[in-house]
Amino acid sequence: MIEEIRAYGLSSPRVFSAMLQVPREEFAPWQFRYLAYKDNALSIGHGQTISQPYTVAFMTDLLDLDKNDRVLEIGTGSGYQAAILSLLAKEVYTVEIVDILAKKARKRLERLGFKNVQVKSGSGEYGWKEKAPFDAIIITAATEKVPKELFKQLKDEGKLVAPVGGRDHQRMMRYTKKTNGKLKKEKFQTYVFVPLVSTK
């Protein structure tokens, strides 16, 4: 799996180390476990997926995490991305709108020993205000526009990474919140993600 990711030109020892420590098959439905270490997205039901390993690695690398960082993830899914983040940051807070997925992810992460992850069932567009502010925020679903509330919950000099665009394709974006409140925007490759579910 790591060699397939390297083929894209990504080289991040800390991210690779974290990915090697997380058993991806534990986050995949049993019928897809034989594909767990292929560079493919996997369906987990309810219209949701586990992103392909390269995408997980790339987005994680863009966050440039420090071991003392507090991270918010929007879109828990199976919990795989949260598990990766937990090995690179101090605390991970993750929100999933599909209640059954949130419950399964919480049990899975607890069973596998990822103790610095908290899972909340709810709408990601509102973030997790009680736990804010965050050093980094990652959105693992397509959004036409990043909800303003998430930028409010981001610390100064914090980074937010998200696939932004319409349903057919999105541009991976990294926003850095400057101390004057303005956002530095960086654009990367195009992707296709499942859409962020909104309650509005």
C-alpha cells in the first residue's frame, strides 16, 4: 500500500508510519477486506466510503500535524481517517451524521485501542463548538463551500483541508487562518468525494 502511495510522489515518513500502524481491514466491511490494502476507496454502506489510502495520506500530510495538536474531523465514516490522525495528534474529535456509522466507529476505535479519539453523532456543518478551537480541521466529504462555523472553530494559523466543489469533482483545498482573520488558500488536485450531508 505504501509503495502505491509513493508512486504518486508523496513522501511523508510520519504519515506513512501512522498508516502502517492502523489495520485498514478492521475498518472495511468483511466482504471488502481482501481489498483493504489496495489503493481503492471502499463502500461502507449508507452512501459512504473509506477514501483510498493515497487520498487519506495526502490530506493528512496537508494538515502538517504536530503531536500536541487538537484535530476536528468532519465525516467519521468507518473511523479509519480518525485512527490515522490519532497517531499524529494529541486529540481527535470526529463528527458523523449517520448515527449507526458513528456508533460503529466509536466501538471500533475503542476496541482497537485508539483512546484519544472522541466520536459525536451529528451534523458536521456545525463542527464541535464545545471542543473548539482546533489546530486543524479535515472535511472528508465534498462541500460546495466550507461552512463558516468551521472557520470560526479553527485557531489562528490553523489549517483546514477539504475537497471543495460540485458533485462531479472537487478541488482539494488547504486554508490557513491568519491572525488578521483572513484565509490563505492553496489549491491541489481534483477528486471525487461523496457529498457532505447537510441538515439545512
